[in-house]
Amino acid sequence: MRKINYPLIISDFDGTLLRSDGTIAPETKLAIDGYIAAGGKFGICTGRMTGSILPRAKELGLKGLVASYQGSVVSDIESGALLVDGFIPFDGAVKICKVFEEMGLHTHVYTLDKFYVNMDDEALSMYERVCSVKGDVVLSEPLSALVAREKLKVRKVLAMVEPADKKRIFSAVEKALGEEFYVTYSAASLVEITSKTFNKGSAVRFMADYYHVPVERTVAVGDSLNDLPMLEAAGLGLAVRNADEMLKDKAISFEYSNDENAIGRIIERYGFTGEKE
């Protein structure tokens, strides 16, 4: 059996593990299976809601932990039990919604297992198709009013924006809310806010502790700014070739993209020592 080098590898999902066509390459799955069979631990840390990532983790045959909502929630894949549940107090979520409403943004508000959205448009339809989820469209009142009335336990608030506007809107939102909340962006068109206490870096540290792996012996891989905290937390942080330039500027660049079996190649290069036990 091959000898493990880094005992824990954690990957972002969209744009990193997932190919552009929405599938995971067979050779990537084989690499993950071989790594786990040799004793390695493989995890996913994503901005997706828990109900969207759990089925995909199960499709891969993964067991153990998966992190969702930008690392705010960590769940057991098989049982669905929550080990970490970081949420935004409802008054904070109301404040975020009001800022987004003033900016006229297409907004999603996420509780643990559902999300509410203020626009029924093609952007929502695309999001629902990609993530295999269905939003509750709220047109009768502002989302801020819904959150305040129901005192919703919110894990994330997200704005869908035009790709050309993403960094400008991110900067404006960060200026308005960044002192109180964790503000980041992901994919081509998402500006996201979660609790200031939790991010993908905190998830990496939690998963390393859970698996009794020193954090300096972990690898984290991503493609967007929301992945930066986990790349900084891990012993080795890698940005795939298709990564956002801002992430590449702050991390080690890997020469292959999500469409070129980047995760499989990373497992082969860093997951094993080259020796046999």
C-alpha cells in the first residue's frame, strides 16, 4: 500500500472539484477512492447550502465530514448530524437584508435547510438547476421583514449580481458590513455574507482536529476568494489554474484546472510520499 504524505485533503466544490459541465471526472473519483483506501481523509468545504452538497458527497461515496455555508456549518455525511452550526443573529440578518434591499439586489436568505429569495427570474432558475435546490420566492414583503417577523436562524445571505459588477458590489458591501460580518464572493456572480466567526478556514481547522491531523499536514484547494481562509489555514494551500486572479495572487498556483483533473493530480502529487508501506 502507498504511504500517505498529507493525511487530510479538503477541496472546494464548484470550480475546483466539479468540472465546468457540472460533473466530477471519473479519474478524479478514482484518485479520491485510492487516497481514502490508503488511509487518507478527503473532505469538501463549499459555500453551497447543506442540502445541496450532501447528495453530491454521497455520490462520491464520501464518509465523515462535509462543510457548507462557507464553513459555517459542518455536518456528518451519513447521519446529517450537525457538528458546527454558525448562524447570523436575526437582527444582523435583518440589517444585511436592508442593505441589499437599498442596493436593489437579487437576494437569497438561507436557514439550515431552505432559502428565501426576493426575485423570480432566470438567475434564480439557473441557480436552482446548478445546485439542485428550490427557493421560496417572497414577493409580498421585503426579506428583511420576513426575517424580523419569523426571527429566522440565518446561516447565509447571498446576492446574485452580474459578473461584471461582482467586485464593485463586493467592495461596497464589504465597506458597509465587513466590520460585523464575513463578506466574500464566489463563482462568477455571487456576493455572500456569513457570521464573522466562521469561514472555510475555521472549517479546515475543525476538520483537522476532528480527524486528529495537525493542520500543517493538511492540503486545501480552491478557486475563488471565499476559499482564501482555508488555503491560509491549511499546511498547503493551492489555487487551481482557473482560479480568480485575486486568489492566485495570495496562494500557490497549481498548473491544472478543474477541467483537467486538478484534484486527482493534487492527490497524486501531494497525497502520497512515493514510498510504499
